[in-house]
Amino acid sequence: MSMINYASREINCKIVYYGPGLCGKTTNLEYVYEKVAPNTRGKLISLATETERTLFFDFLPVDLGAIRGFKTRFHLYTVPGQVYYNASRKLILKGVDGVVFVADSQVERLDANIESMHNLYENLGEYGLDLREIPFVIQYNKRDLPNTSALGELEAQLNPGKVPHYEAVATRGIGVFDTLKAVSKLVIKSLS
Amino acid sequence: MAAAGASSWSFEERDFTRIDRLLQGFLYDSNARCALLVDRTGQLVTTAGEKPDFDTTAFASLAAADFSANDQLATMIGENEFSSLFHQGEKESMYLADVARRVILVVLFDNRTTLGMIRIKVKGVVRELAEIFREMFDRSATAPQGSRFEAGFADEAEDEIDRLFGDL
């Protein structure tokens, strides 16, 4: 649900990073914030608990500049991953244009990934959205850890629709921009 | 969500002129400092009055989240919605009101006016804004589907994405 403002010639698109608790959603945004030129991004807003767990959301606007006279901007949001924050998670999905699912590649987090993916389908469904029809990519994070599931298994469990996927180590920035590039291009395509 | 209007909507020059005129009149009548219109998804639609000296993009995302969270609280206690919210500060206060279930009017005011005055004046302006927004949503819903941008927009945007995120 992008908003196109012909009066101020602006397009704002909302991209949401989804996934189980501690999978690295906030880390993705922090890396983007750190690396993009300061004049192209706004403030990183984090509504987090004292222990730095996301309570409501993180928010980072990134400016693409003027494209054919339209100031184009991506609003990047994360959701709180912990299961019991579902009410907040659902609110953040309102008006989403594109979704990144950040999966935790560790073997012991496989069930949490699957549960979170189901929850994503369910919450989008309540807004009348189908994940198979909106811009969607998957990021397999934490690929540097020793106890990760094989990529094939993660794909089989989490990506039956074969959407674009990326391996990542968000703490080091690996795969962060590949993921963001892919989802933002899909969003732009869906607009035009 | 479909009931709340078109899934995507656009905002044209003539809408802007009508809305701006309404908001200016409201600010004059109520003596409030500034009015912001924020889409429920957290995007800033427009501002009127004193130019805010804070980050309006961040403000819009937080205001929408605030409103949505309160909406859920309303449901939990058996209300359909809280159609308005009031946050009182020592010097600055803000009043948030729902417009047609899709947009939030945020009014910033100080001790040059009173909450009662804001409340009365907001009622009128919300009614008129709701009319305008309903027209806009209806127009978006019935507009023929097709590209809303000139040819080449997507290609140019993709190049820009590569340039901006390319070597990072």
C-alpha cells in the first residue's frame, strides 16, 4: 500500500523485516544505517526494552532520491520477533509493500523459523494479503555459525514458493544489502 | 482492510489545495501551532502551520504506531475504537484524531489555546477532511489499473538502487 503523493511528488514504500526472536532483523537495519550515506537516510528509531530486545519496532527511512521527478523513499521496519508480541507485530504489517523474512540458520531455531513463517502468513491474511502475491525475499542469516542447517533443508522447510533467497551474516554485513536490493527492486516493479 | 478504502491511494494537487485550506482555517480558528496528517501506515501526508523542527518522518511512524496500539487497546476493552487521543505535556500537547479510518490528524498546541477549544474545532475539521479522503479513496478504487508512472521509472529506480546499495 504505497502512498503516491502527486502534490509533493513523493512515493513512500514500506518494507518489513520479519522473523523469529534474535534472528537478526534489527542487526540488518543497524548495518544499513551504518553504511548508507548519512544524507540518504533518516534517524534509526528503536522501540526496544532495556535489554535491547525490540518491543514494538525499529524504523529507518532510506531515500532513493528523485526518480523521474518523484522523490522515492523506502521505510524499513522490523517487528518484535518474540512470540508473545504478536499484537504489535500485526500492527507493523499494516500497509506493507514488501517483506523480508530473516531466518535464523541455527539447527535449533528451525522450528522457531517455521512458526514465525506461519505467523507471517496468518497476520498478512488478516489484512487480506497473500505472501505469494506481494514482494517477498528470504534471508538465511548467521551462516557463519557452526551449527547451521543445510541451505537445502532451510529452503525445503521455509521456501516452497521459491522466492529469492540470500545467505547472510548480518553482524558483518554479509548479504544485508543483497537482500535489501532484491526486495526494493521487487517493490518498485510492483508499483510500476 | 478493503473496507477502509483502496489498497493503494494517490494524492493530487487539487486534494492538497483543499486539505491545506481546511487545515489553515482550522489552525486559525483553534490557535493551534501545527497540524500534521499521517497515513495509518506511518507515512506523512502533509503538514500545515508552524514548520515542525523535529524529524517529521520519524514522528509520523511513531504517531501511527501510537494510534494503532491504542486502537487495539480499545478493542480489548470492548470499544470499536478510540477516535481521538490526547497527550499532555508541560508546555506542548498533542491531540490525535481519526479521519475516515485511514488517516490521523495530529494537532500540536501550547498554552495559547485550550484542550476544549481544540476538541471542538477538531470535530468540524475531521468531518470535512473525512469527506475529502473518502472521495480520494473512491477515486483510487475505481481508477483503471495500469502504470501510474511514465515509462522508464522502474528501470531508473533499479539503477538508483544499485548505485545506492551497490558497493556496501
